[in-house]
Amino acid sequence: MPDHIRPPGQRVTIYDVAHEADVSPSTVSRAFSRPSRVNSETAERIRRVAERLGYRTNPLARALTTSRTQMIALVIADITNPVYAEIVRGAQEVAADGEYTTVLIDAQESDRLERAAVERTMSTVDGIVLASSRMSDSAIRMVAKQRPVVVLNRALADVPCVVTDDPRGVRRAAEHLGELGHDHITYVAGPQASWPNGVRWRSLLEAGMELEIKVRQIGPFSPTLAGGERAAQELCARPATAVLAFNDQMAIGIIRGLSRMGVNVPGDVSVVGFDNILAADIVTPGLTTVAAPLYAEGSAATRHLLTMIEGAPGHTGRPMVLPVRLVVRDSTAVRNPSPGRARPAWVRQRPVPGPAAHLP
């Protein structure tokens, strides 16, 4: 059909270009995918016709010959969790700079759904970033054998990984609570399948032994506001004066749940979160939390993935570790020591930080 009588909005096809250029459709295809196999004059005529008609090649069709779709997948554990907002932003900006489109996949905290989504998407993307994957180590390794993969918030010896310095963050949180006179800390656990959850609990155990602070764990709970509210009920049944939650959402849910039951934060219980999401600075009281460099996590993982897609070897053996910091707000406060109980010497030697302090 001549282009001057083409119905408005109708997509130009390879057959239209072939008809106008007086060549076969296969010749048009070769002119775009393997121009060296087409006579130069013919190829130029095809390009002029395609430009005049407004023909654009299909990126997925082009991938059949170039093996590139210019798309990457970013798999996140839970799209409703605000912690992923800055991770996604960092990943998308780096991908866009490299002329890649980001396909976002929500795993809904399910290893089964995550595996199924990755399997469906793998053939259409050039690489994958797994953010807080719930898949097993063996499943991740299987994916990494088929596509370039970078893992966020998980450490595997033979797959490129980006993690945050959670042991340092937990240590600073424990020190802060100890400085305020708390000698018992309850850790409110997140999902059992979460790698950071295990790291944070083990780090608290180690810090507790070194700092002469008793620690215990309750849970696991869903890493959500509702999960935090359920944890608050257990905290009331098993009283604590200091709480470290798996993440900020749970910490905010704990504060809300305790408040509804007449427990004051920080007067009765000090609460510390993890991540420093936007809401941590909005809730009342403001949430003391271990701040993770969320944007840097997404951008670093994606930047490394793009280099792998271009043929560079992935950095394995040791993960890339990004620093964290403790942000002190109003959800933590001094606990008066029991009569006759002195604070450990390391506490007496350190000043108590003021509100809204940022500690390394």
C-alpha cells in the first residue's frame, strides 16, 4: 500500500518497506541485521524508504541477530516496601545512561514466584539484578549460568554481589542502646529466607557478647507495618526496654502497636529500625535507624551488571561492601539503671549522643 494512502496510525511493516523499495522482505531484514550481505546501493535505497515511511525495527526481533535486547531485569522482593524506591531509582538511572530499559519484577516475598518470573523474563533481557532475592543459593547460581547476574543484599562466593555493612550498623545500634543504659536488646526478626535477617541477628549476638548486653530474638514476622504490630503484641507479653527491628517498616509498626497498648516509645521502650526510609523521619517519634545507601546499592549493582553484559568478568569471591551509618532520632532514650546495677565501663567512657545525630 503506498504510504500516501496508508490509514492514519497503521504501523509500517517490513513488507511495506520491501514493496516500496522493490525488494523481498528477507532483503530488507538483511539490510538492517547484516548490511554487509546486501549490495550497498540496495541497502541505501532500503534505508531511505524506511526513513520516509517511518519504519522502525523491533528490538526483540533485532535481538535475534544481535543477541541484545538493551533491557535488564530488576527483581525486588516486595514492591510495596518503600526501601526499594531509591534502589530502583539508582538502577534505572544507570541503566538509562547506558541506553538500557529496566524491567521491574515484584517477587512478593515468594521464592516460587521469583523463580517463575525470572524464568519467564530471562530470554528477553541481557542481564538481571536480584535485590534481596528469596531464591536459594543454588537457584541463583543456575540463573547466573544463563545470564549476567548481580545480587543485592546477599553474599555468594561465585556470583557478583553488593551488600551493606550490616555488622557495623548493628554494632553501632547496640552501642547506642548500651550508652543509654539498656542491658537487654530484643531483635525482632524478619523473613527467614532473608539473608540480611540472619546477618543482623548474628551480628547482634556478637555485639552483645562483646558489649555485655543480653540479646534475644522473637519472630520471624512479615517485614511490614502489620508484621511490626503483631510483634508489638509479643513484646508486651515478653517485656523489653530496647528493640532492634529487622527494618524500618517493622519498627514503625512496633511503635504504633505499642502505643495502642499504652506503652510509650521511647519512655518505656527504645526502638531502632534499619534502612532509613523516608517515613523514618516523618513518624512520631522520629525513628532511630541504621541508614543504608539505598540509591548507591541500585546504581552500583546495575553499573557492574552493564560491564558484565559488555563482556567484562564479574567480580566474585568477595562482595562489594557499602558503608552504613546510625541516624539517631527520638525513638531511643535513656533508661535509668536498676538500683545497684552499674553500666559497663565502655558505656561510661562514651558521651550520650544528642537527638538527630548522624553516627558513623
